[in-house]
Amino acid sequence: MSKGNPVKAMPSPNAVPTRQVIKVGRNDECPCGSGKKYKSCHLPQGEEWLHQLAYKRERERQRAAHRAGGGSGVSWWRRLLGQ
């Protein structure tokens, strides 16, 4: 038995991507920013609303990161073709 680096399992190419979820308690402030308790604001819309909010926030974060320095000023297809 060797004591070298353990082999890390590679994720399967067929693996299902995980979904982003925002954890909110019933008596916590609603993540929509209304100032109301979650149970009085968006609890009736259920967990799907939280998934949509998490997706929206992740997209906004990605766009902000891209604008902040991710863009090189060259079109994606020019980078792809090496032009």
C-alpha cells in the first residue's frame, strides 16, 4: 500500500448538475428584499421560486465577473479561431 497522493475520482460525464438552492427558514427575512418574513411573502410560491432566485443571482454574479475583467475585448469566435 503506497502512501502517495490518493487518486481522486473524476466526475462522470453523465453526472447530473446540481441545482443552486437558497436556504431560508420560515421566520427569516424574505430573500426578495421586501423586509417581510419569508412565510408571509414568498412561501406560498414554494421551493421553485427559490430555485429561480438562486439561478437569477448566479447569472448576475457571472455577468458582473465577466464585465469586471473576464472580457478581453475580443469576440468569443475570434478567440476560438485564434484570430
